[in-house]
Amino acid sequence: MKEIKLFISAIFLTVLLLVPGLAVALESDNSASSSATIDVYAAFWPLVPGKTMGDSMYSLKLFKETIGEWFSFGDIKKAEYYITLSEKRILEANKLFVDNKDYNNGSKTLEANQKYMKKAFELIKKAERDQQKVDSVKGKFNTSLENQEKIFKLLQSQVPDDQKSQFNKALENTNSYLMLLP
């Protein structure tokens, strides 16, 4: 009995030490021009951008993701995988637009983000029509969409004026998925 209590205490302390910043991943941001601090990486923790479009090893990353897609079986599992891929793409877009100032590859990555978001939405709706239990994946998708919406607004406020318009379409898509998801 003592070992079990000690084990549970050790796990509790480990979690407390490893995850201190998760509670405040995002501050609310009601306007695209506000200067609220958003921790992009905490919003999608434990995901990180890693290799981005334009890196020499990026094609290997995409190949690995394709293999992962092949081994995701069922509409719900595939939808969850596409949600994760859309989150990876927004982190990559953030890195490309803000850190690298690579707007061409950033735009392509943003398009990929939208493609995966659409695929996830379509699979959730299909699973729902097939009367599968979708509450969990819908909740995950809803949270992801809300976080992505905040990141789109942040990115839109940080890029040059000639790059801002592409985020309007991303925001429209995100809002429409949020409205159609209930």
C-alpha cells in the first residue's frame, strides 16, 4: 500500500513539474489588432513545428505522416489524425511567417492546414451520419478550431499588409466549421 501511495505521489509531482504552463496557453483575444500574448506552442502542446516546407528533410516528414495516415483506421481515428496534422501545419505556418519571413512556403503550409481541417470536418460529419460516437472527436476539433482561430488572428496582425488577406479565408473556414459542428 505504501508503494502505491509513493508511486502516485511521484507521478503527481512529475506532472506538476512538467506541465506548469499549460493552464495559461492562450489569453482571450477579441480583436485581430490587440496585443494579447498568445503562446502558440503551448496552445498545441506537445506539438512543435519541426521541419518546415523549404527544409531539405521536409519531404521525409510528409512521408512519415502519409504512413501514419495509412495506419489510421476508421473515420474517427482518421479525423483525429487530420486534426493533429492541421495543428502541425499551423505551427509550421507560424514559424514560416513570423520567424523565417518565408511567405511563399508559409502560404502553401496554410493551404495544407485548411485541407486537413476540411478533411477532419468531413470525416466527423460522415461518422455522425453513420451514427458513430463522435462527441470526443468533436470536442477535440472544436478546441483545435478555437485555438487555430486565435493563431490566425495573431499571425494576421504580425505579417505585412500584402499577406493579411490569406488569413481572412482561413478565419472564414474556421468560423464556418465551428458553426456547423454542434
